[in-house]
Amino acid sequence: MKNKILILIAFICTLSSCGDFETTNVDPRQVKEAPTRTLLTFALQQVPFITFNSPTRQLTGYDTNFMNFYVQYLSEGPYPGASLYSTRNLNWTSWYTGPLYNLQTIIDENTAGSTLADPGANGSKNNQLAVARILKAYYYWYLTDLYGDIPYSTALKGNQVLQPTFDTQESVYTDLFKELTEAQALINVSETAVTGDILLNGNMLSWKKFANTIRLYMSLRLIKKDAAKAKTEFNAALTAGVLGEGENIQFSFVSGDPNNWNPWYKTYINDNRNDVAVSSTIGNYMLTNNDPRIKVYAETFNGEVRPLPYGGSSAVNIPGAYSRLGARMQAGGAIAPIFTYAQLLFVKAEAAQRGFITEDAKALYEAGVKASWQYWGVYDATTLAGYMADTDIAYTAATGLEKIITQKWAHQYLNGFEGWSDWKRTGFPAFTPAPGTTQGGGIPRRMGYPSSTRALNEANYDAVVARQGADDNYTRMWWDVK
Amino acid sequence: MPNYYSFSLLIMYPMKWKLPDQFMKILCCALGLALLTGLCAPHSFAAKNYDFTHANADVRLSGTVTSLEDGSALPGVSIIVKGTSKGTISDINGKYELSVEENATLVFSFIGFATKETVIKSQTQLDMALVPDQQSLKEVVVTAMGYQREKESLPYSVGIVNSENLTFAKSNDLSTSLAGKISGVQLQGSPSSTFDNGNIVIRGGSKLGTSTSTDNNPIYVVDGTVTEQNSVIMDNVKSITVLKGAAASALYGQRAQNGVIIITTKKGTKGAPTVELNLSAAFEKVSMLFPFQDQYGGGYASTTDSPGTSYDSEGFPTFKYKSTVHPASWASFNGQRMLDYGADESWGPKMNGQLYRPYYSWFPGSEFGQLSPLTPQPNSVKNFYNTGVNLNNSIAFSGGGDNFTYRMTYANQDRTLIVPEARRNQHQIGLSSSLDVNKKLSVSSDISFTYSKTKGQPGEGYALNGSNVTQNFTQWWQRQLDTDRLKDYQNEDGSYMSWNIGDPNSTSDPKLYLKPQYWDSPYYTVQKNYSQNNTNRLVGNVGLKYKLLEDLTWQSYARMSYTNIEGDSRFAFGGFNANSYSINQSIRREMNYETNLNYHHAFGDYSVDAMVGGNIRQNNWNELKETTQGGLTFPDFFDISASISRPNVVRDYALQKVRSIYGRVSLGYKSLLFLDGTLRNDWSSSLPSQNNSYMYPSLGGSFVFSELLKNSPVTQVLSSGKIKASWAKVGSDLPPFQVNTSLINQPLYGSNASAEIGNEYRTGNVKPSLTTSWEAGFDVRLFNKIGLEFTYYQDDNKDQILSLDVDPTTGFSKYQINAGKIQRKGVEASLNFTPFKSDFYWDVTMSFGRNRSKVVELADGLNTYLVGTERANTRLEHRVGSEWGMLVGQKWRRNAEGRVLIDSNGSPLVDQNQDGGSIAPKFTGGLFNTLGYKSFSLSFSFDFQKGGQFASRAAVHGVGAGQHAMTVGVNDKGIDWRTFPSLGGGIRVDGVYGPGILINGEDVSGRENSTYIAASRYFNGARQGDNLNQNVLDASYIKLREIRLGYELPKTFLSKVGIKGANLGIMMNNAWLIYAPAAKEFGIDPSELEQYWYEGGQLPQTRTSGVNLRIRF
């Protein structure tokens, strides 16, 4: 009898497997459709890393911390490497395959009129296209300033172009100016605002300002290459509308949500890494002048800030001995500045100093320092007045540019991207390269292309190296002229 | 009758059946009909008598069984009373005794001899001479789908190992136990000091591996059921057949592309019940360690050029009392020598017994403030490891009557490792039985269940969280540390003590300076931060066999392989890592429903052996992992609900169905010529619906030329000989859910959903891939003593489904494509030699395999497939035109004369993207010996590998952090190179300044290098620039893997206590690594790599020695 039962069971089991394949190959863990607003949210989650340089040990691919060493905000402790300018062929995979391709998809879905871009749920077509194009320009701006020539016009085309060509930085800049101009003009505040906007919460006017601010900053990059164009673009951007007084564009990390934590929090609390401390370059600059911002930027020991000497090749341990990041900077739900009003004032001060605009450079500079103290929550009129009176800080016509750029650098802590670009185009702050560096060239001027580039895109790689120069960290890109 | 004719029709015209579902429904119905026929057939099997009694035993019978051929005694002959389970087995001298009823029929059966039946009258003595059965003397091999074939008739190469040769030294690991025993099989072992299994690769790599080695591993089939190798009860293995090539494995379909390991378990035999006990106790000891230096303690002194303000001239940092930082009571410490406690490197001062403040002297308590001498601790690491104990016991009951057999097994393994706190307890039960229900219908079942509980599985690889204590010792350690002292890691206030603390110079706040920098005490790690898991594995089948006609049999099986693992891991409060807890659960299940018809018939000199069948396979995976984030609400309350932030939840899920029909025809002419053909069609759910059906054939033949030479004098030399050749294609699909570009649901932000377009571009139209392969060879036997098998093979693995790396600026980092061609060519040879075959016997088997895998093409414009990147830019790449598995990376730049070119700072210039060697071995093989004299037997096996490379982190960091013996020495001025360069130490790299190098504005290119760099800058920095030469190691080895000396206890004594036989042995596993450059230089056993092309923190090799007692009742 037992055998009969066994046979019967086998028989039933066999019959039950006779269904078809229809749903077998559908992964229940993947969404079937991604509305454009969800693609936008993801594209925005990567925004802060460009201006709030941080190690991303687990969110691999968005590591921008190396720039903090180039502009000497941070020093390395036990494993000196990046601060000694170790050769860097920086991977760009995540930027292209992550936010950039997401944004391209938003543009494609809107252009095709796909239901996934439904204006009711995702924002009007004009507004969606505008935001996607602005953000795309933002990321490309970052990439071209890192590498020089980059794949641009034939990039993001999937299997249609498997080996994209490299566009010159000049043509990338030209197109980015055009994109930003067109995109901000496309914005229609009377139409439905974009949704999924975790940066500006659908404020379309802010998106206009976001675009114009990028243009403003980009124009100053051209100072040495094409001053006339720099001036034209600068004024056009200013006219189109930038941040107003006290206005800042910022990204909020989420405390309590490991997936949206400030990467510095993750580094300290989750990963227990204490590899970097506040650099003596910024530390001593600020301590010498009793700048209260340093206590926001740096950890204190009984009120004492202990910067780590910059650029030594010896290994040292940090905790307890040297100041790591300050509490505000390392909080899980920290606020990462993208563009700040104080920064804008320094940018305008520089433009005034150069005669691009007719405002008073000194007044703009002083307003910039004040706005910075306010931004970092240390403003006190008397203290500031004393600070501004110091000869190191006080504005003079002869040292105007140096003062402006140095204070801009002191303000935009952890924004190595902006500081590094400023240093390349103005030479300020006048950094001393790391004493322990093994690189004869000193502070790097560009990133090498990802090490896999030649293997994957040989002909175009060889062509760009022939055109732009050796693929190392010292070849000067188009706008970075001596 | 079942409508088997429709089966045949279907097999003949499979292409007509566009709709597999329709076909499968019909198949199911046919199966149903057949089953019903079988069920309803009026066979009165219930009335059958089973005689388990011993009534009326009125004749006491004894005798001797001999071979008619040479009169020699035959031990182990089964003698049973027909129709009952009663019986016995002849002893070593061929003698037997039995009580039987009168007129009973005795059946004598023995493998290799014709079975003989005799009716008992009243005699008490019955000697029996058995006639050798020529037919059955031929070697029988279990082949695909469990078919037993004569080896002579096979057109392809297979490898066979029987149980005596497989498990004689009680290896725990199936793959490792195969090492060196089969030609063309390469072992990718696992460290002998873990619970992990090794893996094997047959005939070398043929795929563009992604991240794991498993892409090139074979499948394991136990009694017809595909399962995991650790589901096997080792003492139950009867034999292993290794199907190597595509022709051999074509019937298993796509999964058999990398070969098949067929495991046949022991079954009960008809006759008297036997009980087998197999007991062993073994001890595992560290047999090899990293070659440490024992002269310098922890610190960073040798990272700098001069003492500066940080160090005294001997490299000690000193305590500098500051009244603003330290309490007044510390004033007396001023000037005391310390170490860089926070350093996890050994670039500190020379250990000359100088008094200094050890780390524990800074913890509050009785030792606070004490100075101790700085002395070497050469045995510190060795003393950390325990002696592991491995108790491995099994008992099996087996027997059977004339219509049933059974074998029941219980096996238990209790094993501790050399790493403290690691323990596994494993219980296995197995049942294998068969029943002839009636003359036509028989049913059978093989089931084994494994439960294992593991606690404290040692951390492996390069672990940033400090869980691999061996990595701690070899890479990030301070050589003056005494592990005995580290046992005592709990402070009086309950907090924990790490050796790797901060700097008391900068603060006197114990919360700050006593905090671990990177590491806890290794004892803390193994005792507090452990993981555990419970694993349940079930593998089994239920099958029936129905004899439809004399020559036609129908078989049907339901098979299951099921694994359920649940476990957790934790980081305790108060250590280096944040307090956290994670749980994991996984279920893997594979079901197979298989039905087939077999036809076997001889027409005069011609024979036909044919089979058609169908199979439905369903694979399910389900995994869930949850990890707390941001710490635990109550310290050391280990539960997911204690997560301070939202816990991280990862779910893995997959489902796949494959339906298949297949057939095989084997034609034979006399014993001279055999032809074999197979055809299989698969429908896979994981392929696009328009491409989900694929068919593939195989053809082969063998020609036993020695049959033509019968009666010729040649046979004096050539006992037998055949040539064989085969050709096959094997199709392959891809894992589930990979047809279309995915949309990844990313972690949301607030209430905003977030999605990313997947990073692999997929066209939605991928096709199954086909591998074509052929092989040819010969088997000869000379003087009836020497057997030689030789095979040449070539595979073309074309149009693989590749996840190809593409330039990420396309928006995608991978592109799914049918492309590429990997060609595998190789030879395999095995030689068996039996020089002696009497009281003294000696049997030796040698195996040899040489494989060359070459990447012929990838895709248009793409010449490189990147597998992965290791430390110091060393990458594993498959490159067009090169050997499979090339290592690529950096080397020192050299001029035309081969001199190293030096930068202005004294370090060599570095060239990227240089070629290293391949990870694939040049050849592999082994040597297996059994010797014996009377009651003594000796078995031992060697295996070896020549060539193949791997990247080593022990070499990179163990040297870079100053732990390795090579980091001690003198420079070309005769001064200790660990001395500060400013004091005459340091290392000058032998080379000349490179072109254009300026020093103080002067062009020094071409001049002899004169810059001395600090020792650490050389060993950690410069040396990594030459990574391919310095830190990529040769994987060659020769190993005496297993050895067992056995003694057969005297029967005369044993029979008095009812024991039929007993063998006592002493054995040793991993006995002697005779040769291995990597072992000599870095203490790494290349046959035990944790990963197939690199090691990140290799656990030590162990040697296991013990005793083994096998008893048969």
C-alpha cells in the first residue's frame, strides 16, 4: 500500500509541474516600471557628493574625498596616499551609469511621451525636461572639470554607441552653457512642478537659480582661456537670476536612515574608520586668526582644535590625538551645502575685482565673510569686526583676488571640487605641496581616465591622449592654462 | 499497456513540438497512464512470503568457496538461502558456515563470477567452485543518468575512484579527496583550517568567470540527484565517476558543461545483515605559518626618514608630559618609552629588552604605570592556535532478502578547528532501499539528511571589520605582542582591552586613548564576535522501475535536493566595531521529475541499448538577510528589533524551470565496435520566450581493436586495447531574471521612491549558447599489469551569454551579448600499474592533465574581459589572443639594460597594465599507491600542480607592514636598513634615475640611484609598484596529501566475539607539502587558496593525524 501512495505522490507532483513559463522569469524584487519621478529622486541622491566631498566606503563609486586632500582641508593619518598625490585613475562608472543615465532616461521618456513621464504625477514635460537637462549639465560639468575631454555627445546611448568618442572640453563647455541657458528658459512656473524632487521640493524658481549658478561658476573657470566669454556668460547668468540674500541650496542627509546617512557618519560610526583629520593648512590659517568656524569644521578636545600636519609621509594615528571632523559635519543627518549665498558673494566679489561687474569688490568680500559666519552659525558682529580688521583678512586692492579666493576656500569647507578649480585657475590659496609627496608635479591638476578605459574604448582613448596630452594627473586641461 | 510508442514518436520529431507546455502535458498524461497501469496491474505481491525467522534450522552446513579457474579461495562471496534474507558471506579463506533447512536452495554470488544455485539435501559440507564470468569481469562504470555501462563501450574519457581509494584517510571534503586521483582534475581547495569545501575544475577554465570560481565548477550528482557536495555521507560513497567532456555529460544538459561528479552510494546486498562501524579520531595542528620576523616590535618608526620629534634614535616614541593635558600623577612618566600603540604594523624599535610602557600599562588597574622589557615573542602566533579535534564516526546496517535490500547509515562528526571557538557538530542519516514488488515492478529510494550546527566559523579573506584573526597576525600586527597576555582582555570595570590603543601623549581621557584603533584582542574577536548557523540538507529520490517487456523497462523518479540554512552573526558591545547583529536564512530547493524508457536487446552479434525520457526541473532560491544599523538599543541584546536605525534587509529570490526531453542510442557489434548517440532538447524559463528551446546532439564510437588480435601472439603483450572518439554540443541558458534590462528599486529617500536603470544593457533577445567539443584517445592494457589511458580533447565554447564589460560612458557598465569564443585544448593520461599481486601487492595509479584555455575572440572592438581587481592594481583579465585568466598589473619601469628606473625620491618608477602570467596551471596530476603485505596495507596519495599564479595579500601587507622575515636586513652600506635613513639606514633601490629626473634642479637621469628611503617606504610603497613580480605568487606545489597504514586484525580472534573483520589504521591528511614556492616564501599552501586567483588573508594550513578503526559485524 505504501508503494501505491508513493507512486501516487510522485504522479501528483509531476502533474503539478505542468504549468507554463509565463510568470516564472519575472523577478518579484524588481519594479516593473519606474516613473520618471523615481529616476529623478535617485539622480538627486548623488548630488551632494560633488560639493560635500566624502568617502563613500559602501556606496562605492561616488568617492570624492581625494579633493579634500588637494585643497588641504584634510590630512591623512595612518595610510598617507591621496594626500601624497598617489597616481589616480579615477573611476567614473557610477556617475555615467547612475544619475546621468537616469537623467537621460527622463529626457527620453518625456520626448517619447511615455506614460512613465505622465505630467500629472511627475511634473509638466517642460519642467521635467528642464530639471533633467540642468542636472545632467551639473554632473557633466563635474566630470569635465575632473578629466578635461570626456565622452559627451555620443555617450549615454546604450548599445547604439558602445565606444563613445571624447568631446573636447571646449565643446563640452560650449554645449553646457547652451543646455543650461535653454533648460532654465524651459522652466514654466505656472505648469506642474516636478515631483520626486528631494533637493528643491519642486520649487521651479529655485531650479532656475540652480542652473544660473552653475553657469556663473562655470564662466569663471574660463578666466584665463577666454576672458571675454567668461564675462559675457557671467553677466548673462547673473541677469537670469541667482541666489538671493540668505538663500542656500542644500542637501539634507537623513539621520536614522542608513541608506541616506551622511557618508562621514557612516565612516565614523558604522565603519569605524579614523583615517583622516583636519589639515594643518586650514586649521592653522583659521586658528591664527581666531576664526570661530574652525570649531564647526573640526573636533575639539576641551575646546582645543588639533590639526594634523599636512602631507607627511609618516603614518600617524588620529583618534584622541588629532581633530577629526566637527560634530556638525559628521552628523548622520548633516546638511550638505551645494551652492550657498556666501559663496555667491565671493564669486561676485571676484567678478567685481576683475571688472566683470561694477559692484564694489571689497563690500562684496566683506559681505561674503559675514554671510559665511552666519551660514556656519558663528556670527557675532564684534568678533567679526575684529577678525576683519586683521591684516591677514582685511581686503586690500593689491591682494584682493587672493583674499577673496582664500576666504571662499575657508567658507566652502569640504567642497574640494570648487576649491581645487579655484586653485587651478588663480593659484590661490597658495598651497605648499605635501612635503612627503613622491610626485614631482606637486598637487595634481586632473584625474587620469579610469584604468579600464583603454581596454574598453581603445581607439577613442588613444585619440584623446594624442590630442589632450598624457593621461596622467598633471596634464593641463583646456581651461587650465598657465 | 502504457503508450510508450507515443514517447518514441515524440523523441523522433521533437522539433515539431513548438510548444513545450503542450508536450509536457502530454508527457504528464502519459506518465499518469503508465503509473495507473502499474498501480492497477493485478500482481499479488502482498502474498509474497518474507522469511525473517530462523525456524527449522536442522542442517549445519559449512564449506569453502573457490575460483574454478585457479582454485584460489574467494572471500566475500554472498551465500543466501533463496527466498529468504538468511545467509552469510565467505571469510578471508573462502570458508563459510550456515544453518539451513533441508531442501532449501542456496545461492552463491560474487562479483566477476557466475551466480550458482544448489539445492541442499542432508549434507553438512558443501564446497563450491565458481566460474569466472568473462562478461562481468569487464569494468562497469556508472555514467550519465545513472546508467551502468561497460567501460569498454564508452567513446569518451571518464575518471573513476572507488571508495577505498577515496576516503581511506577519512577526508571531510569530497573535492579534496579527489585531488590527484583523476587526470585532468584541478583542485581549488579551501584552507584546511576551515569547515569549507574545496572545489574542483575539470579540464581547466572554459568560461569568462565573473566574480566567483563556481562558474567553472562541475555539478555533483548523488544517486542521480543533483545536489551540493556537502550533502554526501562520506563513509557511504561507493564510487565516484567523473564525466569530463561534453559527450560524456551531454545527457545532463547545460549544467554539465563543466563536467559531472557522479557519486554512487553503497547499497544493501542480498544476504545476511552486516554492520559496519567506521570510527576515527584525528587531531588537527598548524603545520605552516607565515615566516615572521622576530627582531622589531610594533610602530611606524621605519616609515620616516629621521627620528624628528616623534621618535628617539632607537625608534621609540616617548611620553611627553604636558600639564595642560595630563594629570600631575603622570608627571613621573615623562620620557618613558612607549610604542605607537595605534600602529598595526611592525616598523617599530628593535627588541633588545629595553624597558617600555606596554599597551596594558595604560589601562587602569594593577599594571598601570608599569614598565616592561621589550622582547621577541616568536611563538606568540603559533600559541594562539589550538589543536583541533575531529571525531568522525559512522555506523551502517545493510542487508537484504531476495526481493529487497536496505542500507541505513548514521554518521556523526564533531570537529573543532585550530582557531579557538570554532566547532561544528554534524549528524547525518541515510537510508537506501529497494523492493521488488513483483516480477515486473520494483521501487527504490535513497535519502540522506544532514544536520550541522556550526559556531565560530573563522573569518576569512581581507576583512575590514577585523573578523579574520589570521589576517590580523600576518598583515596587521605588532610582533612584540604576547598572545597569552591578550587572553586577558576584560578590564576590572567590565570594559575590554585592545592592544591597538590610541596615543596617551595627546590626551589623558581613557575614553579617547584606550579606544581600539583597528583591532580588538584576537581572543575577544573569536569569543565575542562570532557567527553561528544551522544547516539542514536533504537529498533523495523515490523511483520505480517497471519491466514492460523482457527488453523494455520504464523508470520514473522524483528527486529532491533541499538546503535550509539559518544563522546569525554579531559584533559585541565595547569592541572596535559598532554593536550590531544580523540574521540570515536561505532555502534552496531543486525538484526533478524524471521518466524514461530503456530498451536493451541483442540481435545476434549486434546489440541495441536505447533510452528516451523527459525531465522537469524546478529550482527555487530564497534568501533573507537582516542587519541592524546604527547600533543596538540595549548593548549585547542581539535581536533585529534592537536596531537603532532602520535595519538593512536584503532578499534574494530566484525561480527557474527547465523542461527536457532526451534520448540515447548505443549500438554494439560483438565486443568490437560501439556507437553512441544522444539528443537532447531543453526549454528553459530563464531565456526569452522566443529563444527558450534548444537542442543539442552527441555522437561517439569506440573500437576495441584487441578483439581482432585474439589468439595472436600480440596478446601476450597487449592484453586489450581500444580507440575512442566522440563529438558533442552542449547548450546553456543563463540565471533567472536576466532577459531584460533591470529597473533597480533603490533605497527611498523620505517617502520618495527611488529607482535606477540597471547597469547591464540587455536586448531582451539573448540566445542559448552552445559549446562544441570533441575528444579522441585510446585505452590499452599491457601484460595484464599496465593500463594506460590517453585522451586529447578540444572545446570551442562559442557565443556564450556574456555580461561583457563595456565603456561605462555608454550609460551601462555591462552589455549582455552572445559572443566570444574560448578554446580549450588538452591531454589527459592515466597509468595504472600493478607490479605485484600476491601476498605482497602494489598498485599504483598516476594521473596527468594538461589544459590550455585560450580566448580566441570576445566581441567586436573588445579585447579584454575584466574579471576583478585586487590590491595594487592587479587585475584578472581574459584577453583575446592570450591564455585564459591573465594577471595584469604594475611593474617597476626598466631601461633597455634591465636596470630599474628611479624617481627623484628614490622610489622606482612604475609602469601600469603590464602582463603577468595566467592563473591556469600548466599541468596537474597525482600519484596514488596501495601496497600491502598480508594483514598490512599502506595507501598514500600525492597531488601536484605546475604553474598558475595568484595574487597574495599576505605578500603585500605582511611584508608592507613589516611582519615578514624579509623586512629585516642590512643595506649596501652594511647598516641595518630599519635604521632611520638620516642615521645611515634605509634602502637604496638598485637602479638608475629615469629620463628627465631632476634633483635640486639638476638632471640626474642615467646616474646611479643614491637616495636611501625608509624601510617601510621600500617594503610597503616601492615594492607594491612591482606587484606582479613581488606579490603575485607561483601556485605550483607537490603534496603528499593522504596516507594510511592499516592492519587487518586476526580473524581467529575476532570471530570469537562475532566480528567478521576489523581494520585498524593510522592516517594523516595534508601530510606533507613537499614543494611549493609560495609556502616557502609566505607560508601559503597554494592548493588551499580561499579564492581561485587571490588570497586576502589566508588561514593556516593544518596537518590532521589520527586513528581509524573499521569493524564489520
